[in-house]
Amino acid sequence: MLQLSFIKENKALIVERYKKRNLEATETLDQIIEKDNDRVKTQQELDQQLAESNKLAKEIGDLFKSGKASDANELKEKTARLKESSAVLKEKLAGIEEALKQLLYLLPNVPNEIVPQGKSDADNKIVEEKGTSPEFSFEALPHWDLAKKYDLIDFENGVKIAGAGFPIYKGKGAILQRALINFFLDEARDAGYEEVIPPHLVNEASGYGTGQLPDKEGQMYHIGIDDLYLIPTAEVPVTNIYRDVILKESDFPIKNTAYTPCFRREAGSYGKDVRGLNRLHQFDKVEIVQIQHPDKSYEALDQMVAHVKGLLEKLGLPYRIALLCGGDLGFTSVLTYDMEVYSAAQEKWLEVSSISNFETFQANRLKLRFKNSEGKTELAHTLNGSALALPRILAALLENYQTEDGIMIPEVLVPYTRFNKI
């Protein structure tokens, strides 16, 4: 959520940067500024009445001590009227503050100046590409055919049990999945991230804290009877650990990693792009999260990108890095890099990670602050990234490492799988 002070001082900048998102928000910004002016005015009126009430209370006490009860009772009637008026103002102020909060929830984060103009992923800027796609002397199979051929994933029974998008991993497919999870967690630990195992359900306050609510409410699974949400990513529970927390500068950097299943409704998804593991309702992911000092967050973002690059290089997968354009940028993000791997059999790039800096946007919602060297309170910066999402990584490994008589296992995973070939 944008800070009110930032909006009031930088309206023209925000309007200009929102053009990268293809968003015209002048009217909403004006409404916010007007509503905040109403808030300030109402607060001042309330403060004046409370000050007057306190003054009268002292006078009433003095009059009673002086034996002037009749004069004191007259002032008590005035105090009663002030209390009634103050109660009305408090109710008015609460309504203004709620309306202001709802308006602020409508505004996405302000894109960084380097974010390209664009409307969709077709306008993203490729900033790096590395690796060579394998060439096959035989007809390469897509991962869904390989999974069936080698009995690795049961899509049909997943449909029977829960519906499309809920696969069953089995045998060496399950072992390979678990090997990837453990490999990613070990690599994150070696990079200084502390592992946590968070809840897989969160309350509404957590959803609002990281910005999934109200923006992505329709994409989350909601348990109505308990008013809880299945997590779409570990980012939500892990970042919310620090909700309503005041840190010390010496606490930075805070680095956490977590493995969780993730649940997304993916409403409206259809066609060939959702076949097999390409798009699921339940999938596994290892997440990395950082809480950073504002002066260090972009350095941290570069480190997180380098970490994910290292994972892909160790797995031997060709990859590229895309700087997301404004039209493809997430609601809460200032700057996002997508990591994509090349699927040799499908002959297309598959997104496997998004790494984002949110600056103070989430921290403002979370009330995540720190005391700076001067003793003043500031908002921290938050960042997160997938390191990595499992389904498309597994798909790319099956497709890129296939041979005529099996599927080879990347050397780095053999200590985890305890076999080098399927």
C-alpha cells in the first residue's frame, strides 16, 4: 500500500509511472488526497473538542473544590454536549479512515523507472540468456507422455480424486520431486537463508498484509466456515511473520526460506498451455524471502537473481531472464525478474521463478518497521522469489534429459535420488 505522504508529495510522478502499467489513476489519487484532507480536518475538530473537554473537566474540579456546585453543574452539561459531539466526530473519522483505506487498496505499487512500457508478457525485456537446448536424434516426447511411459505421474487418478490440476507423483517421479525440494532447500540454507515451516492456511489479515487481498481474492481457495485461505505461495505466511514488528537495524538482513505446497484456482486457464505440469491448482515450491534495509534492497534483489541462476546452472537447464514490463508486473511489485527455462520437447520457454522487490508497499500494510540509527521509525523493504517452483522445472528436466531408453538425472541431484537414470 502506498504511503499517504508519498502520494501527496509525488502525485505527478505516480501518474507518470502508472502509465507503464497502462493505468490512469488521477481520479483515484485526487479522491485519496481529498479524503485525507477530510480526515485531517475531522481529526483537528475532534482534538479541539477533546482539549476543550479536558479543560472543562479541570475547571469543574476546581469549582467543586471552591464550593461552587451550581456553576460546576452548568459546565457539566456543556461537557456532556461536547462528549456527544465528540462521539459523532469519532464515528465520522472512523468512516473516513475506512473509506481512505479502501481507496488505497485499489492502487498498485509504483513501477521502478527501469520497468519497460508494455501491455503483456510479449513486451517483457530479455536481459540475459544462457545455455544450449539439447538436440535429439529421435522424436522427443513432452513430459506428460514421458510421465506416462515411465509411470512417474498419474494425472488421471488426480482428476478422479480432486479434479484437473492435482497430479499424483509416484515412484521415481515422487522421489525426483522430493529430491528437487531438498536440493533447493539445502542451496538456500547454504546461501544464508533460515528455513521455516509455515502454516499452509492464512487469515484475511495475512492476505491483506502481502497484497493478495483484495487484488487476487478470486484466485485463492477460501474456506468460508473458518474464513481462512489456502496459501498461493509461502511468501504470504513467511512475510507475515514480521507483521506488526519493529526491527533494529542490526537485524538486517532477515533471510528465510520455506517449502510449501501452493494452491491457486487459476480461473480462466485453458488450452495447451495448461497441459500436464504447465499449470496446476496444487504445486510445490521453495520460496526465498528477505526483509531488508531500504538502502540494501536492490543489492539483495541482484543477489536473489544470482542465487536462482545458480540453481538453474547446476541443473544444467538453459534459461533466460526477463525484466517484466508494466503490463505484466504484479500488483505489489516495483520491479520483477522472471526466470524461464527452455522446454526442448514443447519448444517453448516456461516461467519457473519470479523475483521481486516490493520496497515499502507490503511493509506499509504489514506495519513492518525498524528503528534507524537516529532512533526514528522507518518502513522496511520486502523481497521474495521462487527458488524454485517445481512443476515446470520437473517438466523441463524430464524433457531435456530424455534419451531413447530413459531419462538421465542431473549429477547434482543424484545424491538425493540415489539413482542416475529413470
